[in-house]
Amino acid sequence: MTTTGTGMKQAPIEFITNGADLSGTTLITGFYGIGKIGFISVNHLIQKLGAEKIGFVLSEYLPPFISVKSDNLVLPFEIYKKNNLVFLVTFFEPYKYEHRNFAKAVVDWMKSNHMESLILIGGLDSRLRTDPEIIAKAVYTSSYKSNYPTNNIPVLDEGLYVTGPLALIMMYCEIFDLPAMGVLPYAERSRPDPIGASHAVEVVNDLLNLECGVQELVAEAENIEKEIQSMMDVSENAEDDEQVPADKGMFL
């Protein structure tokens, strides 16, 4: 076990998979964040590409929620794979208390499985947008810039900050010299934003030469907003048996 700054002990976070070979793959993940872009876009990519569920993530403070989709149980943190792409989808936001431990565990898991690179998807407050032609900004680790084309996606403006799990994962990737990129499309801060998520998917399509359509995100925007808002309400209002407060702050 590890001890946090609060003096509380945390058990290691476990990645449980079916044994699939993950070497040389690209990991794609995101969190709720501004506009809930990370969750919407990663979930959409999984569905459109027909990725196969290969595992789960367990932690000491696993959010105490499950759901059902297509007659199957949905757990808080699931792992999917399609060809050379691996997806970590967070159906519920990790507790703020566990963000640092969760981020470090993701990077350690990448290293131990010899994964090649990482794409993180977040959101950028649309009120900061000054050029209507630019749909997204990005952040890159030094290793990513040295080894991969950036497709001319502008770097995040100086003076702006990325926070939460996405920022922590990028920090660890920079420290351990792993190629990682954060995709930050502009999005509405006050609500789930499927249109902003469609821009994230378009960027990922360009980066990885995919053809993942976004028509459903645009057509079903209102229903997607309602569904995600319902999930958020459940997560924020439920009692936590472990007595760690639910994270009411949504992060990039």
C-alpha cells in the first residue's frame, strides 16, 4: 500500500485484462472535463470502431455505481481494444482523492505493457476561443513532439492551465519520457457538449487515419446531454460507503 499526504493508505490500482498483447498500441482515454468531452468522445470511438472489452480497472475507492448497456453490465472503469488501439473509458469520474494515484497507475501500466503512445481527450472553455477556424488546441510531451506529427494543431496558449487527471497523466508521461498528446477541443463549460466531442473525434481521425463518423453525436446531441447529466446527478448525490467525498468538480 501507499500512503497519501492525508495519512490514509491506498491499495494499488489494478488493471485486469484478458491477456491481450498491448505492446506497440496507442492508448486513448479521457475524463469528464469541460463539456464532458473526454467521456463522450472516447465512448463514441469505442462504439463506432466496434472495440472489444478486454478488461477493467479496480481501485480501493472504486465509484460504487454500475449500469447496463445492451444487456451487459457497465463498470466504472473499462478497457477496450481494436487492432492497435486501446481505450480506457471512465464511465464515472474517479474521486478527486485518487486522481494522482490513478494517473500514475495508468502511466505505469503503459510502461509495463510497452504501449507506444497516449492520446488524452479533454475540453477547452469555448469562451477562450478567438479564431472560429480553430476547433481545438493541444498539449504535447517532449517525446511526442520528437516522434510524431502534430497535424498542425496549435499548442495551448501560454497562461492557460490543464487540470485534474489529464494534467497528472501528462506530467507523468513527460517525467518518464513517454509520447503523449492532449487533444482539447473548444466546448461549452456549463453542459455536456456532443458537438465539441465531435471535433475531438475529427482530430483523432486525422491523427490516426481513422474514419469514425460523428453524425450520431450531432444528431443525438440533446439525448446525449440528458443521459450524461443523469449519470452526473447519480454520481454527485449518492452516499459514498468509503466516506471519501464524491468529486463534484469536473476537470479537463
